[in-house]
Amino acid sequence: MFFQPQSAEAKEAYDSGQVQVEFGNGLVIITINRPEVRNSVNRAVSYGVCEAIDELDRNPELRVGILTGAGGNFCAGMDLKAFLRGEQTRVDGRGILGIALTPPRKPVICAVEGYALAGGFESVLACDLVVAAKDAQFGLPEVKRGLAAAAGGLLRLPRVLPKNVAMEVVLTGNTIGAQRLHHFGVVNVLSEPGEALADARALALQIVANAPMSLAASKRVMVEQQDWPLDDMFTRQKAITDPVLSSEDAQEGARAFAQKRPARWMNR
């Protein structure tokens, strides 16, 4: 599968190999490939990842995305040298990697080795599931650089960690290990070092086997319901889930169960 990048920045990222994209089996695997700088994010990388995520959302053949980094690290966040040059390292209106402000509609799994820091950790928090090596380290060190974790870290971290733990991570700028994050439910799967991507693929293929309409609607409800008023939540959910319950795939799922065979999803 091939798609044509729309922006000059994304084209630069692909042509230079700073972002690598692999398609297959309903998956898109997006790799930040700047290992010499721990996969820190410049403008080209942000746009390159963003356009691959957009392809995931618009292409009906794709069901799940995996975001990872090359060379033993996930992502060290914003490229500070690019920042000092005055380069805007985020996608206009969408934030770092294009997912900080506008997370994708379809499921995205992070496969984390080594360090996920600053915008790298914030990108992890914008994804849906996390597979991490046991020795991986996460952190928001912005306070040590006179910055602020404004790409979602200050907003999302207190929603997934106990308040005082999140406050410690933010105010000290120190790292927190994958095993501790697994304890708190932020990391879904702990992998042996070097195996995060393989384990993320295995998890993704479990998701790919499910009905695409069901996946999209279920994710949408779970994301949006956080801000729904109690007296209106079932009404809002109904508008999203009723088309799924009345779909051809709902009938196919029931038939496949009764006939003891794999379902053949039509996405309608």
C-alpha cells in the first residue's frame, strides 16, 4: 500500500527516512527514525507521523496503528536544537506528531523501548494502548528546561495516574519506570527489552479481528464520555452505538457465532 504525502514537511520526513511507514494485515506501523537524537521531533517528523495517522483514519483497509521509535528509544520529545532555531516542531492546530490535540479515531498502540520523554510521553498519553519494555522510562522533564508540558501531559497525566503520583512526575521532572506505570494501569503490556514492537503487533492483531464499526464507535464513546453529564450520557451513547447495533456487521457477527466460524466484516 502506498499513499502520497500532502505536505512538503511530510514528504521531507519520508524521503529522508526520518519517518518510516509499513502497511499490512490491517495495520500501519509508524516509526520515528532519528536514533542519533533519541527520535526527538522536528517539524518534518511531526507532519510525517500526522499524515500516516490521517491515512489510518481515512483508509477502510486499515484498522489499527502502531507508533514506535527506532534504535532503542521511543521519543525524547521536541528537538531542542530545532526549537532554538525557531522551528515550529508541531503540526499547526494539532500539536506534536499531529495527535496531541486531535487523537485519531481508530485505535493506536504505542510500542515503547528506552526513553519516552516530554512530547514523547505526551504522545504516548494521546494513544489508546501502551506496550513497553520492562526497562523503559517515561517522563515530563519540561520544568528542568524552563518549559511546560503543554502538549497534553498536564491534562492527561492526572487522568491516568493518582493525583500525587502525577504531581511528582510533573514537578520533579524525573522519570517513572514502565513497571510502575504498569502497576497503575497506564502500560497494558510489559515486554522483554527489544520485544515491545512484536508484542504490540500481537495485541494489534487481536483488535484487527474485531468489527471495524464496533471498534470506532466503542473508542469514540469511551473518549467522549468523560465530559458527558450523567443525565444525558445514555442518550449521547445511543446516537453513536445505534448504527452499530443495526448494521449488517451486527447480523454477521451473530451468524458467525451461531455457525462457529470467523466473522467476515463488511464495515456496514
